[in-house]
Amino acid sequence: MYSIGVFTTEQSLRYIMRIDKEMRTYSNITYLPYSSLEHLEFLYEKNANQFDGLLFSGSYPYKIIVKKYNNLLKPFTYFNITDRDYYKLIARLAVQKPQLDFSRVYFDRPEIPVDFASIFNKPDMPLLGTAPIDWETIDAVEWYKPLREYYRQVWDSGKADLLVTRFGSMEEYFNQNQIRHEFLYPSAESMIETFRGLIMQLSAVAMHDSAACIGLVGTAHAMTEAQRTALSAQLQTCNKQFGMPFLIYEHGNHYELTTNIAVLKEMSQQYTTCPVMTFLQNNLDFLVCVGWGCSNNVIDAHRNAQRAIKEAFLRKGSAAFIVTADNVIIGPLSSVRRISYTDSPNQHLSNLSKSLSVSPLYLSKIISVLNQKGSDTLSAEELAFFLNVTTRSASRILSKLEAGGAATVQYNRQLNLRGRPAKIYKILFQKLT
């Protein structure tokens, strides 16, 4: 059985215990309740390496740990609030407090889309706010101070009769200051789904020591809050549609997907397509890119994912790339332009690069283009198409190959009535390989 350490506040522990029996069916559980964020960091440093996997009671303690330690070397996840958890709480409040005026109820702005407009008429719309937490600069010691001040301001404004928040650590403060409140916790169903995702991840690691796979999903520029919310929601929907094959969590300006190579190979039809990107293209009104990284360990897989999404960002529009464990770059996926190449050339290509004055990367890409075509002929237009460069740049590359004896002009082809005939080059494949 797997050993899992659960980092949680005392308040959240009461709710997590609802699924204790379910979790112990698959793992040995150790609860690590913390009383402050300094205490959380202490417990993490002392205990994290003792477990197969880590589980956090919410996204906020997870963010604190990631901010300080950057990479978590153990498989992990956290319990998150779903839209159905909001709907269940609203329904409960409506039944238990029939006189409650929801226009005077404050909700922390959800991290996931919640369609309040479909429940409330505009005059009855609850108050929505965002706690002022800057994850880039916040110190664990100071984390609660701006949060308390913020809730104090909301309550003192006189606009709210009830505060609904995810921060269970605020209970003592609310009670001391006689602030009426409700805490929003993940449902038992949501927590069980999250826990099973962690077990799946641990199983993948156990069965495939070298099967780590990380996906990064994001935009070339910083996302707006609306875009971030929409992307998060569509990723969750996509994951459910594919049978929950990966864990999802926010990481900087993108979302991170954790799975294993076996799942990725099956999903991508042996590294040829990217159904995640296709799904997002069909359901978002802005462009996103996807980068998959594979390796023998999570750290290198993450590094490869960063290389892959950087390559995707160089494309116009949405694109997806994979960097495999043996350093092969494949992409763009789901495209006729898809090629496979390496940016770590062998000694032969390195030497050839010097004599031809063509970069080893371009030489590796040209070899892949020829393999993709099943032909040894190339025009500048074809090369530009596959390499994502201008026709002029592709023409210069081919001219250098010709000058260096690695290509010859086989014939000229007239593409239209005007302009010069296009040169069709025969690449002397044996020289490149």
C-alpha cells in the first residue's frame, strides 16, 4: 500500500475524515495538521520525504509550499472546490435560512466558473470578492494579516450579513470578532475523485519508473482572470471526457497536467495528435498552446515540458509539442507539419553544420522533413512550411546545402504564370546521415 501524508488545518481535517475509510482502503494515511503557515513549512521539511505521495487540504497551502520549495519531488495533489460544491451550499442556505437575502451574502470569488446568474436574478446576486493574496511576494508569516484586514473591511462596510469563504483557518478570527460566516469545503465526492487521481499517479510511477509525463497548457502572454477561469473549467471538462487521465493544477501563468507516458501515448495516438489542444481550440475563444515533457523523473519531465511549450509558442496560433525522454522534439501535433528532430545533435551533424554554415537544428529538421515526405526532394516553399520560417530563409538554407555539396538542383518548377520558376532540390541524404 502507498503511504500518503496529508497536510491540513484542524478545521479542514474534520471534513477530510469523512473519506478516511475510503482512503485507507488504498493507502496508509498520516495526517499532519498545522496551526500556522510556519508550522506547515516545518512539517513539510520534516516529513515530506517519508511518503510516497502528498495531499494538501486546499490550493492555498499547496501554493505556499510550491512558492518556497519550487519543485515537489513526490507525487501530490490538493483538494479543490468544484462548482457543485458552491451549488450545494447555496441550496442548503436557501433551505435552512429561507429569510436570507443573498444580495447581502459575500462569496470569495471562485477559482472555477460558477454560474450565479442562472440561480439569482440580478437584484439578488451575491457579493463576490477576491482576497488580496500576491503569491509572488507573500511571506508565509504575513499571509493571514492582509486576509484578516480584507474580511474586516468587507464586514465593516455593512454590505454583507454573511461571509462565505474557503479559508477554514479564519474560523478563530471570525468567532472572536463575531463575524457571521460559512465555510465552503470540498464535498466528499470531490475529495474522493481527487484522492483517486493521486492513487492513479502513484500507480503509474510504481509501474513505470521512467514514465513521468508533464503537460503545460497556457498562452504566450499573461492570461486575464476571465481567460484563466475559462481555461481551468475547460481543462476539468476535458479531463472528465477522457476518463480523468491526468491531475490538473495551476502553476504560474499556465496549468500543469500530470500523467504517465503510457496514457500520453494512447491519448496522442503514438505522439501524433493532441486531443487536449483540439478540445480547447473548440471550446475557448482564445489561443492556447500545449507542451508535453517526458523523462525518467519528474524534474526532467517538467524541464522538457517547458522546452515543448516554448517551441509551441513560436508557432502562429495554437500548437502542441512533445519532448520525449530521449530528447526528441515532436510537433506540431495534429498537424501535417509534424516532424521529429533533436536539438542535441550527434558529432556528425555538428561537424557538418560547420562546413555547411547551417545550424545542426535545421539539419536535424531537414532530415525529419525528408522522412515525413518519403522523398529526397525539397522546394523552398515546402521547407518553409515545415520549418515555420519564411520562404526566403528556407531558400538561403537550401542554397547553403547546394554550395556545400549536400544538395543539387534537380529541376525548376513554374508555380504560376508570373515570377521565377521554383527550384526543386535533391537532398543528398547520405551526406546528412
